[in-house]
Amino acid sequence: MTTRRDLLAGAGLAALATQLPFAALAQARDSVTIGMTLEPPTLDPTSGAAQAIREVVLQNIFEGLVAMDRTGKLVPALAQSWTLAPDNLTYTFKLRPNARFHDSTPLSSRDVKFSFERAVAPDSTNAQRWIFTPIESIEAPDPITVIIKVKQPTANFVYGLSWGDAIIVSPTTAANNKTNPVGTGPFKFARWNRGDRLELARNDEYWGAKPSLAKAVFRFISDPQAQVAALRAGDIDVFTNLSAPEAIPQLKADPKLKVTLGKTEGETILAINNAKAPFSDIRVRQAISHVLDRKTIALGIYGFDLDYIGSHFSPLHPAYVDLTGTYPVDLAKAKALLAAAGFPRGFECTLRLPPPAYARRGGEIIAALLAQIGITAKIEPLEFPQWLERVFKNRDFDLTIISHTEPLDIANYARDDYYFQYRNPEFKALIETIDRTVDEAQRNKLYGDAQRMLARDAVNGFLFILPKITVTKADLEGMWTDWPLPLTPLAEVRWR
């Protein structure tokens, strides 16, 4: 016989069963799962140049004195304000008094001093030491004041401080940041299952506004079709840079998803080892430039036109000069240049490719284009840690394809030890002049001269600006459409 107590219990179970889906939904609404093509090799952006590191940790775990917003504008971060003295040499930063590291240690001006001096130490692994080399001295007169004097007026000094290479770290935890990062940001490191996923948790002691997300999971999916399948199945909520552009029409047709096409600062290049024969001969590099049909390459990779470039500079910058006509497609001229350089029948070389689809697909197309003038490019696919070690660090390559996603990184061509090994004293002197030029109009004119010099010397094969294909669930908001810097600020992401 059913008693009143049984009925009440049954009713309670039925109510609970009805409520469970809503409770689960509510719980899911404070978390997000983000798909990425590449897994970070480490979690310390001062330890290497990989974009994937910054995409996960910058403005999430780690912060700098200043930040860059989604429009490319510099905004206060750990420094709530800064001033430049009339001499254009002395910067004074005022830190946020309530900022703390994730281990509850208060942020101090001493941490800033430590971080910047660490960046230029002899054993530094910082990929962008140029940001800090202008510094003459750093003073920490009180816990929230930092006074930095530079050796000469440096136009892009504060701009560089927004990069992931200029994060502020604690002396007590810096050594372990590669695997156990401790920063001041709105999210803390939770766990990392290598090869699969990385989890972050909200920092409830954050100095700024509390994020709506309590948890974020980054999942690493390298296969383009697996990326699409995960999106269609709802296994992930967003993919930041989809590697399957051919799937855009079907994804746009799915009412549960939203697709946006944005711009990055990613100059995509066929990088050439300028210090290695036969590429040390400008005629060989010019011959290569004359066969790089940008439109054919872009359509082969993406199926649509892109923003093409003729030098290492973004069309979004007011100093941009269109140099795409410097080396028009001309097979006869390319063959004549090779013959003049001593290679009438061409030669063999290696084309070492990292995993992104633009590199792997683009490599096949470029190899076919080079074959037209007798250059046989043997393709060698590499995983990204291998690419960083062999190509970027040890400069063991002939040709490679990569996107440089940091803004205004043309200054890298003034670094003799940079991986494509372009060594031009004239260019180096020009970059030094640009760094000292405070007047914006004059500086932009000099940037134009720098672009022309790189194009003239055919340093690399300059292709296009990397597009940003973002796919999200229809009711997820806050993901950046464009990438003035390669990052995913989770504090701006929320469910509608």
C-alpha cells in the first residue's frame, strides 16, 4: 500500500529529477571549454616564443604593467597609471595597491624590478629582450612606485610592456612557472593533462572585476576534421583558430554555432635561412619571391582571398606600405636569377613545417610552385616543440612557413641571431633610429623605409596576414574577433 510518506518521497524525487538538468545547465554556464590547435610547450611566456603559451596565460594567469585591449589600445593593468617625464627618459608607474599573486603574496615594485632584470640576465630565455634593453635603471622607492629610466627616448617602450614577454612574476615562484604558473591574473592554474587539456580556475582574490566564469578548459585538437566534429557535437564551446576553413559554410548553417572571420597581426611568411647557401645569395631569394603566387597559396589553404603583404608589416598599421608588387609572378625572371646565381637547373632543399594547417597545406602548394623553377623542396613535417628547437632555436633549416603574431615585430630583423639570420647593418641602424624617434609621423615614414629594405633584400617570402576563424556556441559572448595580440582574455567571456 502506498503511504502518504511514499507519495511525498516520490514527489520529491520527481521534482529533483526535473530540476537536475537545470542545475547541471546552471553549473555549465559558469564554465567554458575552448579548443586550440597547438598545445603550449610550457606555461611561462618568458621561456619561449610559442604563440600558444600567450593564448592560454596572458591576461588570464599572468599580467603586465599595461595590457592591450581588443582594439589594440594600451590600457592600465598592474600599473593603474604611468607618466613620462619631459626628458622622454623617465617613466613612473603606479601599481595597484590591492594586487596579489595567486599564492596571496602582495604585488610589489620589487617584483617589477626582478621581472625586468631577469628578462635581460645572461641566462634569460626571453624571446623579446629588445623590450628591456633600453632600460638604464629601475628604482623601487616604495611598494607601489616603479621608476624606470631608459638610455634614450624609446618610442615603443610602453607598447612592448603589453606583450606576454613582459609579464610580472614573483621571485619566489618564477623558477616553476613553466609547469606551475603563479601570476596575478583573474584565473589560477588548476591542472594540465599533457596532450589533452589544461584547466584554469577563477581567482576569487583578483584585484579587478570578478569574472563570470568559474572554470575554463583548454582542449588541444590538432586534426582539422576532429575540430569540426567537436564543435558540431557540442564537446567544446569555442574554437579560437579553426584549421578547417572548408567547413565554414556548414558551421555557419548550424543555428547552434556562430562563425566570425577576424584579423590578426600574423605576418605569414615563407621564412628563409639567409645565412645558409644558396639562400645567402639575394638572387636565389629573389627568384623564390618571383614564384610565390599569393592568391594561389591563399585559395589553396583557405578557399578565399586574404590580406596580402610584400614585407613584414601589418596593413592595419598606418605606416603600412603595399609592396606586394615588388616581385610579380615571373617564372622566366626567376629562372634567369637562379641561373645567374649558378643554379640553372635548380637545387634541392628542405621545407620544415610546423603543425598549423596554413603551414602544412601551404607547404604543399609552395613546394609545387618552387618546382616550376627547378627547386625541389623536400617537406619535413615537425611537431611544434621540434620546430621550436630545430628551426627557431638552432636555425637548422632551409625554408619553413610560420606566422609571426606579435604586433610591430619588424624589429626582429635587426637581431643577428634571429632564426632567419638576416644581418644588415643598414637595417639595424634604421631600427635604432625608429626606436629613438618620438614623432609619430616621422617614425611612420621610417617604418616605410624599413619595409622597403626588407622587400628589396627578399629576406623572406612575404605571403599574407593570418586570418582568425573563431567558432563559438551561439550564446557565448566576449571572444575576441580580431587579434591585436594572440590571447584569449577569459574575464571577458560570458554566457548570454
